[in-house]
Amino acid sequence: MAYVQYTRCVRPSDKLYPLGLAPSALLAAGALATLIAGGGLTPYTAIPLLSLLIAYCWWWLNDRLICLGGDRCAIGLLGSVEPPEAKSGFDAFDTDYSINLVLAPHNIQETPADYPASVPPPGPLEDAQEHYRKQFRKALHRKIADDGIQGDLIREQAATASDNWAFEGYIAPVPGSQVLHHHQPYLHCEFEGGGIYLLDKAAKAALVASGVAAVVCLIPFIGWALCALASAIAVAIAIVGVIAALNDKGKPSVIDPAFPGIHTGRDILFVRGTWVYDSAHQGWNEIHPIKDCLLVGHATYLAPDKIDWELAIANYMISVGKWKAGVDPFKPEKLSGPPSDDDWKDWVKACCDASSSASSALTTENQSKPEHKWHVHPLIDGCVPSESIPPNTEPGLH
């Protein structure tokens, strides 16, 4: 699967903007609005406004995400999606398409065994309702984060905890399930769009035009005309850049031949991508960008909020000889009993190894060869590489 990536992550020690000092989205939005409204018509206002916008774009692309340990893989139920079309205002320039996964083998809105007994009472000046809401969200998050299977992906990491970066975990509603829950811990994953990247490119081009305008404005007599022309070009570049940025949207690349598109509450997905912490929000880990995303299967439910995860892993368990296919495909013979924690981890690893192999340089090179570009069948519209055809040494016509 081809993927696009405009961002990069950095180690905490390499961040240019420390905790609490990142460029403000509000100021960047104000700068852009002022430019389009006429602030770009004079270079002496356009240059500082464009510089502010470029600083924000640079932070977003190069300094916002903190590396947590390279590429990681995960399998989970698609709980909700966040398409770029749903964003408004300056947020619309974040054209990434986000998906949120309930990590296997967890069910929707699970709580730990010690909840609610472990919840401390609210303080004397604390709002009781808000206190218990926060404790409920923490318990839900802890149930998955401490599972020893995939939960480490959403658990607070030492790389960000040591520098006191805010952390809550990504928690959002489950609109696609059979029962609506308002608080569900997810692994947040994003297909990147080019919104901020193209906005940055346009702002830099407009800055060059504004710089030219600032110089030619000093030329006697004809300078004012050249200055106005260069300033108008800068504004035009900015407007074209805004339109291009808003229309370069991330797209999910999951292929389901039977049911086009992706389906919340139904699709079980495998994802592979860069594991990062997003410092632009209240604090969570995510996969950004998604480099590979595959449909593993469709969820069946034992109850409105209970997924039949054993059925989802059944094909893998059969393939490694731990289970045996039965007469009823929904009831395999569990020779080794229910899946262990290691079985769940090995399932993810098997998918991860297959994904990494499929996207390796050697595989990509082989797939690009002419003999592998058939559409119907190798014997019908395929070809044989010339080096594999033995030379004909017999005389005469052939």
C-alpha cells in the first residue's frame, strides 16, 4: 500500500519548542485571515504575518510529534472515524483522516476488576460528578494500557512522562457500536493529508514575493507600481495555496471487495505505522502516519458491547496448529484452549511480519518487473524474462 508522509517525529531532547511554548494555532489562524483580508497587500505587514504562519507550519510538520520507538503494528476494532471533511475553521487545514481502534482482545468500555472499589473519594473542593467522570475514564484506559498485550501502545511512555508532557490517552465516543458509549479508550491512527504541508509551501512562496515587493517599493517613481504587482502576486499565491491545502485530504486505504469503504463497529483492522506522541493535544500516543492498513475481518458480537474476538483470531490459531477447523466454521475445535496473551501478540506479529515483507525494497523491486505485471493470468497476459529463456543453438528457422 502506498502511503504519504509529510510529518516527522523528534526525540524530546531535539525539540525546538519546549513544553508550553509551541506556536499558537490561534495566532496562525489570525495571521492567515489578515493576509487574505488585505494584510498581504503591503509587504511590510505581509512579511511578519507570513513568518508567523510559516513558524506554525514548521512546528506542526517537524516538531509536534515525539518519537516513541519506530514503527509499530496493531489489530483492533474500528470504533470511530474522523474524516477531514468534518473539521472547520483553521482546523480544516489538518486534512489527515483519523481512525480509532479498540485494541484486541478488548471489548467496548471494559473496566478493571478493582473498579469502582479503587476510586478515591472527591476532595472537599472538588466537583463530585467531574471527579468520578475522570476516574471512570482513567479506569477504562488502565484496563487496556496494562493488559500486557497491545496496551503499551496507548500507555504513557517514559520519553514523555519524564518531561511532564500532558497525558490522558485518546478517549472518544463509540458511535458505530450497537450500544452508544461516550467514553472509550482508543489507539488513534492517522492517514496523512497534505493540508499543512501545502499551506507551508504557499506561505514560503508568498514570502519570497513579499520580499521582492519590499525591495522594489524603494525604487523611485516606478517602485510603487512594481511593489503593488509583487504584493498582489503574494496574495494570489496565498489564496491558491489555501485552496490547494484544503483539498489535499487524507484517505483510508482499506480494501474490502464485498463492502466498499470502512465500517465502524464492524471492521477489524491491522495497522502499521510510526508510533508517536502528539504534543498538540491533551496528550496521547498514536500511529502517525499509517503506512499499511488491512482488513483482517468483520466483527461478530456475543452481546451488544461484547466482540467475539476468539472468532476473529480463529484463522490464525488454525494456521499455527493450535486449533482445528470444525464442521461449523463459527465453532473451531480449540485444541490448546482459549488464546493466551502470547497468542494475541503472535497474531499481531505475524501480520506485522507479513506487512513489512510485502513493503520491503526487495518485494517492491520484484513486483515492478514486467513478468509480474499480469492482470488476468501469467500464462495469458504475462511474459517471461529474457534471461530465463535458453538460447536456441539449433540452425534454421524457429
